Amino acid sequence: MEQLVTQVQGLSGSADDLGQLLVLLRQNDDAMRSQGARLQPALHALDPAKHSLGFLFILDGRWSAGPSREEAENFLMSVTNFITVCSPEQIRYCPDKFNSLCRKLREHAMNMHRPIRAVLPLQVAIRKFQPSSEYLTPIHADFLLVCLLSKCYKAAAPILEDQIFEIDPKKTGLVPKDYLLYCYYGGMVQIGLKNFLRAMELLQHAFTAPAHVMNAIAVEAYKKYVLVCLIHNGQVPPFPKYTPSIVQRNLKGCCQGYIELVTVYNNRNITDLQRCLTSHEEAFRNDKNLGLAKQVVASLYKRNIQRLTQTYLTLSLQDIAQTVQLESAKDAELHVLQMIQDGEIFATINQKDGMVRFQEDSEQYKTREMSQRLHSEIQKVIRLAKKLTAVDEQVSCDQAFLSKVGRERTRYDSDDFELVPQKAFSNF
């Protein structure tokens, strides 16, 4: 072990040395994992910031058997400290080992019933491990899970704001399950933040990802997707064309209670919707979707009130309550006030006679804030267009893609030839 420590200290400089060190560490990996607690002196002899690659292997071997209850705090502290100070360039040499260490941190924090202990370290780990913010890593899913369990939704917001364009298993060690879990957990976090539109996008990615067989993540994502669509839009759109055929054929059959809820919702009858919710309450509870299902019922009250704005200019609170099947005018007033506050309708309430006057949107779209928002959105579209152009050029030059296209195309294609004016052949 002393010889290995010396080699780690001597080969932690240049890129060539790190490549040689990685080979050496992989050769000794099994031996280190069998050493356990006897590796602790080796860790004390190394600087985790300067010798990050070697420290990573030895740290993984130190805790390969899992920490005991007495060592739990020491484990969390040692892994957290390493993630905080480690060299991003060195840990990227071995994605599988770094991902494994982060997963152990997440699992142990959950076993201690303190998932919040893993939130900040995993957030730092993502930023250090990513070649850029456009890359998705396996650590994303672990990070989002501990944010969900600890209800630290806002901590996850900066990570979810990243525009993910790069999925490179060679650089990050990502597997399909990591991508599906990122979409599923990310959608759940966005639900917790009430960002329903973004939640719909992430959940949709989970069940429209390329697949040859059904998987449980896609099914659970679709269940939540249905409920969020009803809450946000009042309807569930059809499957996108790129949805795998096996998903289109079988997914709805796995979600019968949810499909029935959609059908009843479209009838706009509160009583029928509540009856449907009651009949499937156990299924919703088992799926941990009962809270969302109840929000679906609440959203139907809002949808029915919004429909009234298309017909009436003024209406009493009592009439609103009767029309949308609320219990009293007071309940109608609370719903209308909440909708005004959320910007879902534009109206004023006359407290003297209990009348509601519906109005047009007062936004003139000429304020400084609105201009800044429009500028920000335009810049996002420009960046996306540039990214798509770059990807198109990359694919167009890819030898594997070109050879496959060449095999599939017919031998002669009229588009391959320039159209020559007929007069060019007049002399023949």
C-alpha cells in the first residue's frame, strides 16, 4: 500500500501520468476493496485536491463494505469533504467510480433518514463532474431524489433550469435508467414547485423515450402526466408521433383509473368527477397521487369559472356558486379571489352587492419587465437554433450515419443530379 500511495503521489500531474495511474489503480482495485479499514492511513497520506483520482479509488475501497452505524458520520464527512475539494479534471477519468461513490452517499443518507445531508454534496458533485451544464449525468437522478425526500425543491431548481443537450455515456457513465429517473424525479420536483408546464415536459420525456419494452418508470410518469395536464390545461393531449409504438399500444391499459378520470373531467360535472375520484381513491393513494388527483377536482372549479368569463360580463357570487357547484357564495368568492391573484382571470368583486365584473387582460406588453422577459426568451431560441445547427452538422458528417443512409437509399435518386436545361442537349 505504501508503494501504491507513492505511485499516486508521483502520477497525479500530467494527463499522460493520470492515464497511466488509472491503469494501475484498476489493476489494484479488487485488492483495495478487500482491505477496508486498513486503507485509512493511505487516505491520510494523500491530498484529496491534488491526488483526486487515487484518493477516489482508495476512498471507494475504504467503504466498499458499507459503513457501520458507528462509522456513519465519518463516512458522510469523508465523502462530502472529498467531493468539495476534488479536482474535476481527475475525477472525470473514471466516471463509473465517481458515480458509484455518489450513489453510496445518497443511499447512506437515505438509510440514516437524513436525505438532506446529501443535497449539497451531490449538487457540488454534478457541477464538478459535468464537462458543461449541457451534460446529463447519473448523479442528477440521485440528487433530485434526495431533494424530493427532503422537500428541498428550491435546491433542485438551478439544476433543472439547465438546458440538457448532451447525453454521452462514455464521458459520464450514463445508462437509460438514469435518464428516465432524471425525467421522472425532475417532473415531481417541478410539481412541488408548481411549475406544471415544465413538469409536463419532463414527464413526457420519460414515457416517449425510445423503448422496446414497457417499463415501470414510464407508467408512473404517465400517471402523473395525466393529472398534471388536467390541472394545468384541462385536457390530456394525444401521444406525440415519436412515442414508441409499444408505449402507445399498452400504456393506457396500465392506467385505467386515470383514463376514466380524464373522460369524466371532460364532462365538466363536479359531482361525477368526485364520484370517480372516490371509486379509484385506493389506486391513487397506492400510487402516491391522491393529492394530485384532488387538485384535479379543484382545477375543474377553476375551469368552469373561466368558462363563465366567456359568456358573462357580470355575475353574482351566488350564481357562480350554483353554476360551478360550489357550496356557498363565500366559497365562490374565495375561488375567484385566488384565481385573480394567480392571474388566471381578470375581475373585480363588489363587496356590497356580491357582484363579480369580469375584465380583459390589463397587460399592455410594453413594460420594462415584459421587454426583458421577451428578450430572454428570444435569446433562448437563438441559442437553441445554434445548437440544432451544430448537431445537424455533426450528424451530417458522422460516418456511421452516412453509411447507414447510403445502404437504405435507392441506387439512383433524382435528387442527386442537377437539372440540366434541355437546350444543353440540342447539339446532340
